Amino acid sequence: MAGILFPNVREPELHVMSFNVRRRFDRLTWPPADRWPMRKQRLRTFLGANRPHVLGSQEGLPDQARWVQESLGSSYGWVGLGRGRDRDGEGTPLFYDRDRIEVEDWHQVALSDTPDAPGSTGWGNTIPRIAVIAQLRDLATDARFTFVNTHFDAFSRRARRRSATWLHDLVAARQRPLLFTADVNAHVRSAELSGMFADGLLVDTWSYAPARRTAEWGTFNDYGRPKLGARRIDAILATPDVGVRAVGIDPRPTGTQWPSDHLPVQAVVHVHARDGA
């Protein structure tokens, strides 16, 4: 059975999740728990039980994105394409419950000096990194907000610092409340990512929430027993005008193993409707 951190989320609250689902490798991988045929059903069980209103995912290949959507249920859609030059390959798809969320607009950018050029790199990252930016409407409350989902570079501190600054600048230009999900590949509150929090434009929901349903587990457990004090590299951030009731990092396996080498991060939030938003 899959654990459920937030079983009773009701309007006007929204259930948000950030989850690196771990890309599929066609070659045999070690440990066996990493093999997609071994873990895809665990992922389906977990997502089908939890069903967040909005899920920012990382590392999914196109067939995995379809699996995630089917696992969430027929009411779910997604936006986002691959990070390659032809918009193929690994992506950061954003999934949403169409019974609760409407996508008014969305686009995808590269984390580079040429954000509109698919497959472009820069800032120190040699692998293309992308972000999906969506304008959403909560059908229950008519609240409109921006949702950003991305995956910072795993190898370059300079790329992560520059990506943090990019996020700050994006938030500074916002016209709506904003939520951000990501695998940021460094501790969320590390010095290299401090640019995300400059000027108080964004808050870390882990620190901001009045209730934490779990301990602060390290979110990259690599199919091993989760550890306290390890790096929390998966994030849900928000602008201060978003209410946050509770957060949690689910450390429990689904059955005998975990569906990914990352742990999912979850939050219950309330985006307030604003006139003219």
C-alpha cells in the first residue's frame, strides 16, 4: 500500500507535489530497484493513492510522462516537452487535475542565455536544462497563479547559481502569486542557491509552513533508507502571498521498495483569488 500524507485536502486548499520520478534507462542498471520495469507499478500505486492537484515532475521521458498521467487518472493532463533540440527526450512535465485546474497558457524555456532556443546550454551546464512556466486557474476559487517547474543542473555550481538568479528575476516580474517545484540539485538553503530568496520574493515552504507532517528527510535516498540531516534537494517554493498550511517529505517505500531514487515533497497551499488577476 502507498502512504498518503494529506488524505483530506478540501477547497480552497490545493495539494502540490514535487517529484523526480527518475528517468528510464534501457540498459540494465544497478541496483535492480532502479530498473523501470521493477518500479513503474510502485510509481503508479503511489501516484494513484496521492493524486495531487498539481505535480511538478522531473526526469520523465515521454513514455514515462504518459505512465504518470495514466497513473494519476483520466481527469489529469500535462504540459511540457523534452529538453532536446527537437523538444524530445527527458523533460520536466507539469501534471494537473483538470477537474480543479485550468491551464490558461504555458511555455517552456531553456536555462541558458538563449531561453527560446530548444536544446541550448550555457551558464556552466553542458546538458540542456529547461523550465515549464504555466499560468493556471483554480476552478474552485477562480484564483489565478503562475506555476514553474524545473530541474537545475547536477554538475555545475555556476549553473545552479545562475539558475537561482534566473528564478529570482522571473519572480520579480510576476503579476500573480507563484509556486515553484524543482529538483535543485543542492540543499535548498545552500549558499549557491541563496539568489532564489533574495529580497524576500520567495519563501521555502518547508520553513514557512506552520505544520510539518514529517521530519526533514534528505530527498535523494537512492533507493536506500532515508536519512535525517541529508540534503533536501527537492523543493516547493512560493511567493509570500500564497498560504501554506502544511508540508511533508514522504520517506516510506511503496511495498518493499521506493518508486524513485528521490522522495516526493508535498505541500498543502491556498492561493487567494485577487480582483483582476
